[in-house]
Amino acid sequence: MRYPTLLVVLALSAPHAVAREGKTSAQGGTEQFATAQAMRLLPKGAVITDTTCINIDVAGSSRYKCTLTYSDSD
């Protein structure tokens, strides 16, 4: 009888123990600027797990779009 009770307790507590993952993006004239702008949008306490930037050519000039993936353990 202990095992079914243990499984119920684990099932109810597991979603609270798992960190949530999210993404935020921003654009800018340089990769550094776009990354910094995206960092401003992170929730407090978030930990960055990945950063990707792409180059966007617009009318002969370059812009960058950077996306930050983060985990939020709230």
C-alpha cells in the first residue's frame, strides 16, 4: 500500500520541482546590442542556457536578431 501513495505524492510534486524553460528575442545593429536588449527582457533569477543570433539583411544594411533560451526555476 505504500507504493501507490508514494506515486501519488511524486506525481503531485514533480511539476513544481521542474524548471520552466522560456525564450526571449530582440533585434539590434550588432550582436552585442541585440543580446543585451534580449537580456533586459529576462525574468529575475533566470539562467541563460543558450544564445543564438541570426543576421538579417534589410535594404543593404545588417541587423541581428538574438534569441536567449533560459530556465526559470520559480
